[in-house]
Amino acid sequence: MYELSQYAFVAAFAALALAVCLYVVNVVGARGLSRMSLAGGGSMSTSSLGPTLDAAGRYATILTVNSFAFLSACLVFRAIASGHGPFSNMYEFSLAFSWGALVLYLYFEVQYRLRSLALLVLPVALGMMAYATTVPSDIEPLVPALQNNTLLTVHVAVAILAYGAFALAFGAAVLYLFQRRDTIRWLPRAVVLDEIGHKAVMVGFPAMALTIILGALWADIAWGTYWSWDPKETASLVTWLIYGGYLHARVIRGWRGSRSASLLILGFGATMFTYYGNLFFGGLHSYG
Amino acid sequence: MSAVETQEGLAAAFPARPRTTGGLWEREVLGRVWRFFTSIRLALILILMIAAAVMAGTLIDQVPASVIANPAAYDSWLQAAHSKYGVWAGVFDFTQLFNVFHSLWFRILIGLLTANIIVCSVNRWKGIWKTVFHTRTRMGDAFFQHARFNAAMTAQMPVSTAAERVHKALSHARYRVATQADDSSVAIFADRNRFSRFGTFLSHLSIVMILAGTVIGGIWGFSDDSFIVSEGAIQDVGHGTGLSVGLSHFTDEYYLQGPPKDYSSELVIYDKGVEVKSGTVHVNSPLSYKGISFHQAFFGQTAVMEVKDANGASIFSAGVPLAWQSLNGGRPIGSFTLPAKNETVYVTGPASGQTDPTIPAGEMQVEVYQSGGTLVSSGNVTQGVAKDLAGLNFTFVRESRFTGLKVVKDPGVNLIWIAAILMVIGLAMLFYFPTKRIWAICRQRPDGTADVRLATTAERDLSQTKEFENMRERVKLALGISGEGDDRKEGGAHV
């Protein structure tokens, strides 16, 4: 089972790497196309390039779906081999994070029929997988503090949902900042990017709240205190607060648009800090 | 929660008054304070300031609570901080940045946010109640023309048929539909998940409840991080509980690879000396009795010692938990007092995991101090061999274990879990099942066709673009209108 899981991971990694390349071809090619048609010339190459780009986009999507399937298989096999959810070390949690980003990305690609978000979101997922290759992947037995399988599995499941959604909101926010005056023809309109960012936070914000609550519940059972200002706890609270700020900022005059988008980027910074924070600090959360 | 809506609610609560007269002064001041706290901009500023404060508390080392309580310990902690932060240590100390979460300014920020949440909730209650229970079915022409999302179409049928079909299309989409007909038109209002509007109160007030829970826990609860019981001993819990805890046995298990597998303590709880409960505490399964819970926290070595006076009478016979570490050599160290002699005895065990030249395995170092802190006598005691020190006879009977428990009473914690559930329900209502509302009007045209208009409000906090498009297409389909052909005007509903 462990070997199967490792093979599935390699397949997921390769598929995603290839998918990212094809997305780049698809989106950057579309950019070239829009420039050419703007210039008014090159009708020959435009007509021959168009279908190729579409095919690149289609294959990119298919590969992403494949990567998602392989990664799901990887996580399932690993859970069978280890007997618990992906919460015991950074390897497991990195894979879960990638999985969350892929789920959310695919959902939004289908919902909005656009691929340009892939340029920012999928590299995050790919980066997480690349990081996973650098940390030990061995299945180690659970130390006493982590012997709360159900609670911690749900805790991590909602955490990756939140993190995946925040990665997506980050992608939409970065594109929004380039596109705020609708000047780039090959990108989605600013209003759509704004909506995607907001939709993603609508998914991620309640999930993050539940993540923190379940973490507190576990801490209360295991350590006798639901909150101890542990670095991981505080970092996740900061993340939640920033997205809470975003939800309010979005309805204040003068904060709509670019400033709100900046908060999404800041929020994703805090998300990454929450994720990697325990590498720099000690604390109760030092295993992942 | 739009700024405009807030302003309107405010105007209703505090109608503008031309000039303050003497008697109205208090109301005026109160009005200003109220107005200050109704601001959603204030909420944003407070949220971001609190986020920054929490971040600072994460990045800057925080003083442990046990150190704060002891001025001497705080001084030496500050010394260490000086070597890490240089001149900034003074600044951080002065601004309480070494103790962010217990600082006055952090509490003020939290207090302001609480006031902000309460005032905004009160302020919005009436408005939301009205939108949930008393929405107007018939909207004016201006609304259908200027609403952020609007559409107009012509149906080749009498107005009553058109209205019926629109009604049906909306019902099919699981909307709750209300209609109001007059001579030449039918007005329709439809909504879904209308109660989700109340999610805003649940999610905001749950924050206040959580804060209240922490205050209740802080006032009426206690937390003892280092409650130590040796095997075979019984220890009073204190804090006015009347409880005491006995440890029958402590077990630590390890996996073959080395990492720990389980730590467990078999405990017996006594209430005023009477045994009331017993059970085994593991790291993830505490034992509780009458709202007081016992959590496995740490463990260590205990030296069972016996002391006899010059006449051979036993004056001490108990386990001494070696729960501290000596500063030099990291040896486990514990102490006990001999009240009759006014002396304190320190017992030090061999450093673990290495051969200790000073204290060989199977021996304990015993040091006898007078009350003033003067060393009277010291020496190593071998297990099972009595030794005379300072006119007393010491025996290191055997080694055993102690368990370190965290003993907690937190009467606020249940309120916190209730609040947590309400928060999740509230947020799920707001974001996973958002309220959707749509208005339609079907008017008779002179040529016998029907003029159908759809519109929905500009709610920035709910992305309605796709939903509105979806409903427009459903209505078109129901009215037999294909493609874009019959659309005469559209709002900004295109993606």
C-alpha cells in the first residue's frame, strides 16, 4: 500500500507538472493571439494557432483531473497503510494541501470556464508537492498527543479546504491587480476575478473557522486548554482575521477592488506562514 | 452588510436634531458614541489592528505566565531578551509587546471590537427582521430599471399566463414565491434561504460569547500546570475543591522504533477523603469529576526516601518526585521539608542516558539545608543502605515514578463550545446557503403580449451574477423565449 501510494504521488506530480506547462502554453498563447488580432495581421497563423491552443487547454485540464485522481489515490493508499488521516507530518499535510488546491481549482475552472487562474494556483499545488519530496515520507507511528484519529482527520480535511480556497482567492486577487481596469484582453474581466476571489473566501472562511475550532477542541482534550497562544494557533487566528477583514472591507467604499484584493494576497501570506510557521517556532504543533 | 444600509439604520435610530439643548446633551453624546460604534469601517480597522497585534505576539517571544508572576524571574528573562533583541527589548518591554495577549492595549482593542459587534448587531436587527419577514412584493419601475442586475423580455402570451409561468419557473428553482396582481400587472417576489440573513447575528454574537467564555473561565476557573503525584501517594488538588488524587500506577510505552506510544496514569479521585472515581488518564483521554478535569502532561522519576531521627523514630517516609532539573548537569531534582527540624532536603538523581561520575546509578545525592539556606550536610545514599547525614539517618528505599497532570476547572468552556457551534452554523448559513432574492413584474401590453422584467438588489456581499443569469435563463425558457433575441435591455449581468 505504501509503495502504491508513492507511485501514485509520482504520477500526480508528473501529471501536474505537465499540466502547468500546457496551461502556460494555453494562456500565454491566447495572449499572443489577442495581440496579433489587435495588430490586425497574421490571419494565417491566428487560424492555425487557435485550435492548437484550445487543445493545449483541454489536455491541461485532463492532466489536472488525472493529477487530482492520482493524488486522491495516493492519500487513500497512504491512509490505509498508516491507519490514520494525513495529519502526522509535513509530508502528509503537504500532499493534502495540494489536493485541496486542486479540488478548489478544478471546481472553479468548471464553474467559470476559465483557465488563467491555473497560472497562479497550480504552481502553489506543484510547489507543495515538490516540497513534499524533500521531507521524509516514512509512515511513523502516532505519538500519544496525535492519537485522536477522527477529530484530527476532520480538522485537517477542513483545513485543506480552507487553504485550497485561500490559494484560489490569492490567484484571483493577483490577476485582479493586473486587470483592474480591464485592459488585458486575454484575462477574465476584473468583475469576474473579484467575484471568484470572494466566492473562494466564502468557501474558505467558514472552513478556517471550523479548523480553528476543531484544533481548539483537540487541544482542550489533549492538553487541557483550548487556547494557549501557541504559534500555530495564533498564526491561524491572524489568517482568519485577515479574511474576516476582507469580508468587511469588500462592502466599504474606498476598500472595494484593489485594496480588498491586496488583503487576499496578505491573507495568503498569513496562510503560508500558518502552514510553515511551526518550522521556525516550537510549540505544541511541532509535528505538522 | 453595506455601508449604506448601516447609515440608514443609524438615521432611523438617531434622527438628526438641529441643535443640542441642555436636556438633550446626554442623548447627543450617547448618539455620537453609538454612531462611532455602528461603523463597519471601525470594524475593519479593529480587525486589522488585532490581526497585527496577534502577529506581533507570534513573532516576538512572549513571557511565560509563570515568569511574569515572579519579578526576579522576569528580570532574568528580560536580560536574555536584551541579548536577542538589543535596544528593542526596552521598547518591547515598555509597550508590553513581550506580553501582547495580556496587555492593557490588547484588551482595549478586544473591548472596542466587542462594543462594535454588539452595537452593529442591535443596529441591524430591525432591518434584517424586516427583510426576512416583510419584504415588499411590488417594486416600482425605477427599481426594475436601475437595479444592479435587471433584465426585460417580451412574452407572446397574456399577462396572467406569463406570470403563472414565471411563478412556476421560480418555484422549480426552489424559490419561495409571492404574487400580487392588479388590473394590468402581476408583481412577483421570490426568495430562497431567507433565514440565512440571521447568520450574521449568529456568527458575530458567537464571537462575543467566546470572549465572555474566556472571561468566565478566567474568573471562576483555575489551571494547575504542574500537579505532581508519586505512585502510591495521594495529593490534594487545592483551589477550594476538597479533592485529592492518588496515583496507583504510571505507565509509559514505546514503539519498537523508539517514539512514545502511550503515557497513562491510573488515578483515584477522592472527594473530602472519600473515593468517588477512578480511571486511567491517557494523553488524549482526560478524566473529569465535577467540572474538574485531569490531563496527562508529563512524568518522571520519584525517589522513595525514609528519614529517621537520632532516636530511630521515622520522621519522613514518602516518595520524593524529582520533577525539576538541576542547572548544572541537567539532573532530576526534588525536595522535601522536615518541619520538626526546620530543614529542607534536596534529593538529586543521576543524569539520565549517560554514566554520571558524581552520582552513579542506584544512588541519590542528598543535601540538607537549614531554613536560612545554609548547607548542613550532603552525601550520596545507595539504595537500601542507610546513611547518617546531619544527625539524621537517610535511606533511599527504592525508585518509582510520578505523573505530572494538568488540573483544570473552566466553567466558561461549555459556553465557548456552544458559541463555536453557533458560529459555524451562522457562517455556513451566510456563505454556503446565502439568501437569494429576485423580483419580477409582468405587465399587459396593448398588443396582448406581456412585458416581463426581472431585477435583484445590488448586494455586494453576495455574488449574485451567476445566480441572476441562471434565473433569467429559466424564466426565458418558461416563457418560450429563445436566445438573446427578445432581450431589450440588460444590466451588468454578463460574465
